[in-house]
Amino acid sequence: MSEERKTIYLCLAHMSDDGMEQKYVKEAFDTNWVVPMGPNVNAFEQDLADFANGNADGSKLDRKVVCLSAGTAAVHLALLACGVGPGDEVLVQSFTFCASSHPITYLGAKPVFVGSEPTTWNMDPELLEKAILDRKEKTGRYPKAIVPVALYGMPYDCEKIMAIADKYGIPVVEDAAEGMGSRFNGQVLGTFGKYGVLSFNGNKMITTSGGGALICRNAEDANNVMWYATQARDAYPYYQHTAIGYNYRMSNVCAGIGRGQMTVVNDHIAHHKHVQELYEELLKDVKGVHMHCQPTNEELGMRNEECPVFDSNFWLCAATIDKDIRVKGQENAYKEIIKTAVGGAAGVIHAVDCATTDCQPNENVEALRVFMLGKKVECRPLWKPMHKQPVYAENDVYTNGVEEDLFKVGFCLPAGPYVSDDDVRYIVDCIKEAIEG
């Protein structure tokens, strides 16, 4: 009897083979240092700083890193440190997960969404500048910050976005939660702006079970963030507060996991890149299916000597399927109300009474998701653009419709360390089987 096939997930947490995570966690328990902060936190922050500061050409930066309880907390504190407050506006990429935009609202500010360009799928620099000028004309003030996002690990155009931000004196908070180890012109994402956000959620490039970090340009900024992350306590022999702080520091136990994960982070990145290459090779002749690849010189309209180098970690491998491709079971797409959130362990979800919305993936994308699930392969839609979310229905948006079109035709494929070459071949065979004719 053949062994039952296990489900192939998008990106499962993967511990080091030599058990370094357990070693550092055991140290935390052996020393009874299981609270927020501690030796593991300090060492993990240094490991992250060493990783972020190393350019591909051998040169070094001098960024500082603060470990926090979540990537969302990192976005929140970065915006706070940029001076974002009630009544302010922040320009944020629309094509992203809600953690990029929700912290703006935590601070009483207003997200203003910027659409994507078709090569990286990330923030369009032309739309960004258009939004800056239009907000200044309409409100009399420039937006308080800019938040580009490394969608699925793909770098945004750091050169153009930073040039525009510098032109108008607006700080950039890089949301590199999905882009740990991705580079632009050899420099690690998260080190270009005033702050850079990392995430160590269970499905990210490395994990600390939960957690995140903020890359800061200097020690002064890092100390300010640490102050806000530890309830903003003033230097008195009793508790006194002159500002509202937060309980956002990472625990010494979680940081122990992170220290162990740093011993395999480069292996993880290399594996994701290898899986992307294999998908590209195996799907190149499948009609109607197109992998999301790094921009070519031709797509960018540039010569070799002037073309920027995009180096994605390919946290997830994304693809699109032409709208006229028919998938088995397509006639049943969106006929049943979903009872559980896509992705399984997503916690409590809000029940709905209708299977459809005014902005959703095409029926063949949904049919492909269901077909692959039946083959025990996790296949998810792309992020729904934030400006199409009901909670942001009244927010301003500057878009050419690129991200809306991509959401209708796009999907994500497994890419994590547990995804083998044979798994990729099986996944591609399943896609071929799903396509009728």
C-alpha cells in the first residue's frame, strides 16, 4: 500500500538540523530568563544587524536592530517614530497584507493607498509622486510617511522611491516583512529608508514563533523605539510616563529560536530561489500560466550598465493564469460559503452570508485553489488590494488598476524549506491536470 501523501503547505517553519534553536531556548530556561529582553534578545539583534549591514560587494552599513513582538508592532512604532499622529496621512502600498496599513489607523492617521506597477507588482513610483503632489494640493500638507512593501519578497524600486521621498522630505518605512534577505543593487531591503520592518511569523523566511524587528538607521533612533516598546518609562526610581508606550519587546525565549534560525537563513533563501527557478522551468510551456519573475532589462526599458539589480528571496512563488483558461470544477466556483479562513490556522473569522464580493479572484483562480486543495497542495489567492477592502472603502487611492487586475488572475504556490523538487514537479503536474483541454 502506498503511503498517503502529506499536504504541501506554502511555507512551513523549518528548524536547523543541528538543533540550535533548542540550545538557545534551553539556555533561557536554564537561566530562568524567560521574560521580554535578555541575552538572547541582545544576541539576536546583533545577528540581524550583521545580516542587514552586509552588502553584496563586501561593504558594510551601520544599521541598528530592535526586536519586537510582531512585524505589525514594528510598523506601528516606526510610524510613531516618524511623528505620525491623528489627522496625518500616510502613503502606503495598496497591494499588501493589512498589517502594512492597520497601524496607520492605530495612530489616528489616514492611509492613502498607492497602486502597483506591473513588473515588481509593488508601489508605482510615478503614482507615488502623483499622490504626494495631489495630497499637498488638497490638504496643504505633505503625507507624513511612505510605506512601500516587498510583495512576496520582490524588491520595490528602492532607487526611484527613495529619490522621490528625499525630494519631498518624507521618511520611508520599508515593509520588508516578506522580504527578509531580498536585495536591491546588493543592499538588503529594510536598510534604505528611515526604518525597515521584518517579520518572524510562523510562515516567514525565518521564525521566532511570532515576532518581528525594526531596522533603524542609528543608535539614537533604535533607543527611541526601544523606549516606546517598553511602555515609555522615564528614568525615576518609580514608574513615571511622559508618553504613551507599548508592551512590544520580544521575549528571551522567542529570541532564542531566532538565534538558531539565523544559522540557516541563507540556506532558506537559497532554497526559495531554487524552487522559483524550478517552477519557472517546469511551467514555461504551460499555456496561460505565467510565473511572477524578477524584472528584465527589457521590461524596465534599460541597458545592462544602468539597470538596477532586483534580487528577491521569493518568500512565496506567485503566478497568474489567463482569464480564458478553464479549470476543472470552475462551474462550481463561489457556489458555497467558506466556513474557515483560507490558510487554516487563521484564528476566529467573521461569518458571511454571501460567497462573493465586488472584488475577487476570477472563477478559474478559485477553481484552481479548490482543485489543488483536493490534491493536498496549498494554493492561495494574492493579497486583496487594501483600497478594495470594506474597512477602507472611503480612503483615497491613486491607481492605474494594476493590482486589481493581478488580484483577479494571481495565485501563490508553495516555496518553503520543506518543499522538495519532487513536490514542485507534483504541484506542476496538478496544475496541468487542473486545466481543461
